[in-house]
Amino acid sequence: MESSLAITSGSALERYQSKPFLGSSHSWAFTELAALPATATVLDIGSGSGVIGKYLKSRGLNELNAIEVDPAAIQNTASIYKRTERSIEAFGTEQFDAILMLDILEHLPNPAMMLHQAAALLRPGGVALISVPNIAHWSVRLGLLFGRFHYTDRGILDRTHLHFFTRRSFEQFLRAQPNLRVLKHDSTIEPAEFLLPEILVSNPLFRGLSQLRLGVARALPGFFAYQHLARVERLS
């Protein structure tokens, strides 16, 4: 069996930008990874522009590995990752302390197989961080109410998405992997920073609104979460 990370259009460098702001999957990952020791071994699946790798490198981690198929992205992140392969099979039976699957499973023809393969590469007690878009987000529901379901270049209805997840189906997807245990669920909010001018987002009022939006998304993730997040642990 083979797993594919192929994304059908556009460069990973162009399509997937850094999202370091409050309520984003990158901000969440930074927080969850902050306690990793400098000796930790990491596999970043779908590393793209290397946002997470750069963060870990800045914290003194050097055992950073990646899976990426975009040639420009591989070249751009050559100084970040010790080793980059085009498929998970290339890592054989190696073991990692942490594996990242951020914004990647929805692009794959068989996300369950990728999760199974990634779980096999985790050391017992190792953790994986996973994010998927929420197809039941209010914006998609509203569009369906008016008969609209239009693919876009980015976001929940990214035209390269092959699979869609609700909060419930994401939980079922994770539970189907018997050697993984969910340690934590979380949510993200819409990346308004990409749409609004800098003057509107660089102020305490906007940050306060973002905190409020994030609180609502966590309280009602099925409707308001932009993405569903999970920290899972490999059982012994």
C-alpha cells in the first residue's frame, strides 16, 4: 500500500501561509510543542513552507524530519529539516517522539491509512498533533441553505480537499485507530487576519474579539470551529 501527499494544484509555498495569530492551528501547535525537549525527534508530515519546523529549530531542536512532495517547498526548507522524504514508507520502522499532521489529512485519498502509518512511527508515549477543517462550520451551512457549495483556492472548501470532517466524524476517525488515545481536543477560528487590513487587526480590540470568538468555537465546535484539532498519544 502506498500513501500519497500529492496536492493537485499550486505550490505548498504559495498556498499555505504562516498563521501565528491567536486561534490558528499554527498558534495551537506552537503551544502544544513548547515543552518538547531539545533531543526530541519530530516528523512533520506535509511540511509545506516549514512554519512548524522553523519554530522548533528556533527552540534548539535539530532532529527534524519531513514528508513533502512539492519540489519548491523541499528546496526552501532544506536548512530546516535534517531529512525530507516524499513518502512515509521511506521512514521504514523509525520511531519519533512527535508527529505533525496539520492541514494534510483532508488532502489524502486515504487519510485513515496515513494515520495508521503515522501511529506505527510514534514511540510509545509519543504524541501526534492533527488538524482538519470543519465542513459543518456555519459558513458552509449557510451556503448550503441557499444552495451554494463552491470550491475555493483556500479554506474549508479548498478545491484540493478530498475528505471532509465534522466534529463527530473526526472523533470517530481517531477512535478507529486502536493504538492511539486522544489527550486533547481543540478548535480554531476563521483567519480574519488574511482578509482585514493591518490597522484593524493590530489592536487590543481585535485581539479581545478573537479571544471571544475562540471561546465560542471551543464551546460549540460543531458549528463555530473553523478547524478541529487533536493531540493524540501512542499507547504502549
